[in-house]
Amino acid sequence: MNISLIFKGYFNGGLDIVNVPYNRPYNNATVMLMVKNDREVSYGSGMFVSPRVIITAAHLFLKHGETTIRKDHMVNGLRAVLGHNTPMNGWNLTSGEALKLNESNIHVWNERDFSVRTPQGDYRVQFYNDLAVVTLPKPMQLISPDKKAEFNELATDEEIDKIKDGDSIRYIGYPTNAKKGDQNVLTKDIERGRLYEVQGKVYGYTDPETGKPYYKSKKTGETNPYYPLARFLSSGLQGMSGSGVLNANNKVVGVFQSVRDSRYGGGPKQGQVIPDSPHEDAPWKALSGMFFTKEQRDWIRSIIEQNKVTGFYQDSKTGKKYYFGVDQHMVRSTTKIIDGHNYSFDEAGVATDLGEVKRGNVYIKYVLDTGEEFINTRKLIDNKEVGTQFNYNVDTDETFKSGHSIQVKQI
């Protein structure tokens, strides 16, 4: 079995890596993307931005080189695992629900330019193209263990365009194992299979002179080959690649991509632990992620639109019906009139048809004290559900200001 090298880096002893419950808003939009067979084990993370669309990192599926190739084991054995939050038994799942996918579910941004040749002649990942989307054949709410999960909204253009250094971000995913004392830094165990959140700050994304992202290299004046990448002053491990990056409003603004070692890799301090902020060397161990460009956002939105889930959805396996609003969120714990029928929805979103809604009108007529009809009919309530309460106040009825002595009768 081939298991690739482990990459990891820690700030503040890894105390910012916190195990979080799955069944909480924003956390339950996280998904593990995993392949395990007799020869290989690979896994990473992702985040739902609609019921059937996951954003993640392309390097989970692609191998860089002179010719970019797809990793056969990842694209032909992929599973989306929702709700896992227990230690794995080796590489075996111990909780959650898994859905098997195939290569047609994987969509890669600018796959042709995923690899880039360096001046030294070797190849590396062109990280600003390190973006992929995975689509599901059914809504994620129906796959999650308690059927209560929801996706996280993709941030607006305005929200992403105004990101700057120092902004708070967080990412949620599934890191690999790490033992207390790792790299002479880690202060606690990290368990593969548990869901972890990391909070950090944006660093090295905006030009201090302009306040805008580094579109151009300060050295050459050419378009910066690393835009729209940013560094995060926070911890991370392999397995969190592809995790959704959330802003302070819990909107998805990008993906987590790569980590650096917590120790110096060369020079007189080789092997020593790199100090945390505010030490000037702290950025050397900063982690990397990307914020979506306008073109990438439009690409993601187009896939969301193609896989849109609105209106009634019936689970072919259970026969149960659910209802998705125009915002694609599942309707839960309420009653709603749809197409002339009254439906109740439980906390898992299961719809129960309570029957056709009977509707009617309320008319009144005005009669003089002499018995003569003053106004024969006036519609007071129009096409309302039978049984609906309404208020009528004689004191505010303008008709009584006519000077006549009038009685009101409901007809």
C-alpha cells in the first residue's frame, strides 16, 4: 500500500487545531474525499457550496509533471464521506455515511495549466489553478447521517474582493494523525478521522502600498504567478488540502492548499523550530491557500446552477419527499402551503401532505335600521384559507361615517 509523504506545520504548538462537532451549522458542510484500495490510500477535504456541489483542491486528483495526468485511483474510486468524526481504524472508516462517485463527478479548473516548469527544469503545481469541484447525484442533506446538514454559501464578489492581510479566516477539514511532541512543537494528539477547525489570519495577500492583492511581482513588475494565493498564520496537516476557507461571516472565500514544515529547512538553524509571530521568520512556516478569482467564482456558480436543487425532491431509495427553497436550502421544522396543499416538515426535512387547502371569501352587507339594504355586498376577505382568523373593527369602518344608522351582517 502506497501512502505519500506527510506534510505538516504548527503555530502555537498546534493549539489552534480544534476538534469540532459535525452536527453544527457551518461544520456539517465539510466532507472527506477518500479512496482506499489494496494499493493506495488517499484522502483530503472539501466543502459544500450547494446541495450537490463541493469545492476542493485539484491536486487531490491531478499529478503534476511535463504532462498533467489524473490520478487513476482517485478519479475511479472516490467516495464522499459525510459526518465522520471518530478516530479511523487504521485507514478504515468508523462513522459517517459514504457515497461512491466516478470520474464524471470531478471537474477541474484549467486542468491544462495545472503544472508549471520552474527555471531549474523541474515541475510543480501551479497553485492558482489548484481548484476542483465535485458534484453529487443527490443532495448532501439526504446523505448526512442525521439528515440535518446544510451547505455554506459562496461569498459574494464584494466580500472576496475586499479581503486583506490581517483578516480572520478559518478552515475545517480532516487532518492526518500526528502525535504530541511532533516536530518538537505539537502539544496534543491529532487523530485521523476526526473533524478539526483551524482559525488564523491572512498574511502576504495584499500589497501594503496599494491595499490590493499582489497582481504584479514587486521584483519584475510582471503579473504575479502566485496570485491569488495567500499565506495563513495558522497550523495545518496533510488531509486538510481542499478544506473550504471561511471568512468572518462564514461565507466560503477559497480553499486550503498546502503546509510548510515548522522547522528551518537549511542554513545555520536547520532543524530548529521556527518561532511564532511576531518573529520575522514566522511567515516561513505559514500555510498556503487561494481565494477565488472572479473567473473562478463564475465557473463555480455555473456548476451550481447546472446542479441546482429547488422544489420537491423525492428520495428514490426511501420514497420520502423533501422541499428545497429558491436558495436551495432544505425546508425544515415548519408548515408551508405548496401548490394548494398544506405540508408539514420535520427537523430532517421530511414532508407530510396534510391535504388540500380549502379557501374562501368573507362578505358583509350593510342594512339600515329600517331594514333597507344600504350596501348589498362588500368583499372583506379574499381567497384566504378556511379557518384563518381575521380582524374587523366597526369603529374604523369608513362606511359608518355616512350619517346613517347602519347594521353590519356577515353573509
